[in-house]
Amino acid sequence: MIENVFFDSDLLGDDFFALYALIRNKDIHLCGITSFGRRVRAIERAKMAQVFLDMHNAASVDIVPGADKPMMLDVRKSCTFCDEQMKWLRNEWDADRRYRSVLLADESAASYLVRKARELGSITLLCTGPLTNIALAILLDSDFASHVKDLYFMGGVHAIQGNSSPVSESNVRNDPEAASIVFRSIPGIHVIPYDITMQVLLTGEEAAAIKDEFFSQTALSCCRSHECRHGGSSIMPMHDYLAYLALADESIISYSNYDISIETSDSICRGMMVLSSPDRLCDMYGIAVDVGKARQHLASDFEVRL
Ligand SMILES: [Ca+2]
């Protein structure tokens, strides 16, 4: 059993694949969700997560909205392809339903994480968006990092061209200062980088074959987004779902040890993840993924023949 898990996410598109797998996995105890917003604000994303959890009978999970912008940068342009699916969830919120935990009073995501870390003593973080909320928690409480048992992060790129700049991946590039604080403060981070998330893919045909309509339509939106932005084939890379799998099944990903830092200078390298030879407590950078096994999990979690 993996106890005291918190999901910090920008809750859009493939984040919901990770969330669904998290709540249906009986070996993981998901305590709370914290959201990061941009064009669609964190509160709106938290409401969508609330609707989603209620639909799937996961009523005991806390949901707390977090930061709406990076620590220093302006908000950058983000994908709009999932807007229809998200709008559908948002409309469900507007209907006459009773909601419980979203907006835990006036508490921010960072102070919520600090409070829960103190209460529980030890927490595990699964992070599939920019690391702003985690960095703010570290700044709020100098002991916060010592309560983090494990942190799994979808982000960074090394061996291939990035999706945000030639040398950066968007979760890091969208808030390099936050990522830098987190990597300086928490040792032993499991990094699930773009290099390997681009190896676990759904095709457009496979997306259309998913039984659940919400996931099928979301996957098709992600396929269209990829086709439009990168050209070529209609595919959905399972970035955030693979980060979930790294937490759920340690045999899926092989890691190499590096001392990881983030380039924050105002240059074309801003947001680059720098891997140095380890000379202190190491981070773990994913270098290979068992694609067959990852697709088996995917087929089972989303009832689709792959
Ligand atoms: Ca995400």
C-alpha cells in the first residue's frame, strides 16, 4: 500500500487519465489534489476535478486550488484542444449538485500541503504540472521537504528535442524558478521525462476505441492537438499517465542517478534540466520504459484493446 499520496496537477487532458488510475488503484491511498491554473484558473480546474471525483465515487479526496501563475514568468500560451471535455465537466458543476470539499475554506494549495505534511509526517507527491505549488510549500515551511518521502515528476527532457523549446519541456519551462527550488530542496526525485513519455502512445484509432466516452473524447482531442502542433500522425503521448505508472509499478521505468538542476538564467536555455554526475544525494532520471507493460496497464485501466 502506498500511503499519503497527493496529486499536484494542472488537471487538463491526460492529467485526468492519471487521476482516474489513481482513484481506482486500491493499493494507493490518494489523500488530496492540488491544482495549478493558467488560462483556465486553478479554482475552475479544482471544480472540474470535484465533478470528476463525484462521478467516480471518490468522495473522500480533498481538492484545493493552488497558484494561477508561475513564480516570476508571465503566463504562457497553453493548449486549448481539451476545452470541450473540460467545459462539459465545468457545466456539470453548474447543475444543481451538492459539493463538499472543494475550496477547503481559504486555504491555499501550498499551506494545505504544509499542514498535511506536518499532520501525516511523511507524504508522497505525484506532480504532473509546473511545480509552483510545491515550491511555495517549501518557501512557506523550511521543514516541508523533510516530510516528502517520494516525489514523482513528469517533466524535463534530455535526449530529444523538447516540446516547449529545443532544450526544455513545458512543465519545467512554464515555471523554471519553481522547478529550481524543488530540485534544490528535495533529494531523490523520480523524474519521468518527455524522452520516455513520448514512447508510450495511443493512436487515434485506439483513442476512439476506449469505452468511456469522456476518456475517448479527451484522448481524441489530445491526438488532434499533437497532430496540429507537431504535424504527422494522430497520437496521444501518455505523459502524465506514465508518471502515475512510475508510482504504481516500479518495474515500468529504469532510472539513472544524476544531480539535477534547472537553468533559470534569461537565455535560450531557460527551463533546461541539467543532469550532472552525482556528487551528493541523487535524483533518479527515467532513461527507459517497458512500453509493452505500460500499454498492458493502459488497456486494463481504460478497457481498450491495445
Ligand atoms: Ca499535466
